[in-house]
Amino acid sequence: MRVTKRTNIALRILMYCAMNGGRLVTKHEIAERCNASENHMAQVVNQLAQLGYLRTQRGRNGGLGLARPAAEIRVGAVFRALEAPVPIAECFADADNTCPLVEACRLRLALTDAIESFFAHLDEITLDALVCDNPALEALLSPPACR
């Protein structure tokens, strides 16, 4: 399974917000520290806010932060929300499926089981576990003034 760019950026955003939990952060600073396109990141921020992972505040003193504690955000849930719509193989796509083996193929069941195992493993990991007691990550994601 390959993680989409959207999910990768989403986890970077969430980790950045968790690491800088005492303040609102800007999309610009996250994009700069996490090496992501600000335009692409804005779309992901919007989706994470709609899913209830981020809170956003407009205006001069605006920014974004986690909508709930990092200990309550399960990585598996984030992956499910962002990756689930992406079919892992052609036979999982409703509209574009032209595979003639669908009715008899056991690979689809095996892939379904593997994907569920992947998500189940990630369900055990919280955002908090990714960022707490991680000085190397803190050095990368802290604002320059705090280092």
C-alpha cells in the first residue's frame, strides 16, 4: 500500500500542531517547516478541520491548532478518513473497474484483510505517541525562536 501525498501532509500538519500546542500556527510556517506546498496544504487543512481534527481561526491573529488533545487522535482514524476513498486496486473502484476476474478472484479478499490489518495497527498509535519525548522531531518542528 502506498500512502497518498494528502495523508502524508495531513500527518505532518497534525504533528506540527501537536508539537506547537501552546499557540495557533499558520499554514505558511507549517508549509515551510514541513516542506509542503502551501496550496496543497490548505486543501488538507480544510479537510482536517471538516473532520474535526483541527480548529481554525481567521483574522490577523488567526491560525490553526488541534481541535482535540493529541492523545485522543488515532493515526488509524486519520488514515481511514483520508485513504479510504482511494481504491487500492482497480477491482475496488466502483466506476472504473474493468477487471474480468472480480467474481472469482481471491486477491481482493486478501487485500481487504491486509488493509484492515494495516489500519488496525495504526489504530493503536496516537498522535501523542508520535510527538511526545521526541527531541529530534521537536528540533525540526519548533519555531526558530524557541530553539
